[in-house]
Amino acid sequence: MAWISQNIGTIIVCLLLFGIIAAITVSLIKKKRRGESSCGCSGCPMSDSCGKKE
């Protein structure tokens, strides 16, 4: 129990980072399932062909 109380700050930061990474991953998976491009290149010249299957 002393180990947890000594490292509570590190544990909280790790849990927050894990939550952020999980949220990003879920968002990317949802976009992929909807057929949206996740590359973020909507303003580039090749945006018409980006993320589309041939």
C-alpha cells in the first residue's frame, strides 16, 4: 500500500495517457468503419484520392 501512495502521481499520469491513447484509437477505428479518411489531408491536391479504395 505504501508503494501506491508513493507513486500515485505517476499512476494518475499513466492512466490519463492510456485514456487519451484509447480515445484516439477508438476514434480512428470509427472513422475507418464509416469510410472516412483519417489522414487529415483535406486541403492537399491529392485529397480526392486519399483514403479511397481502387
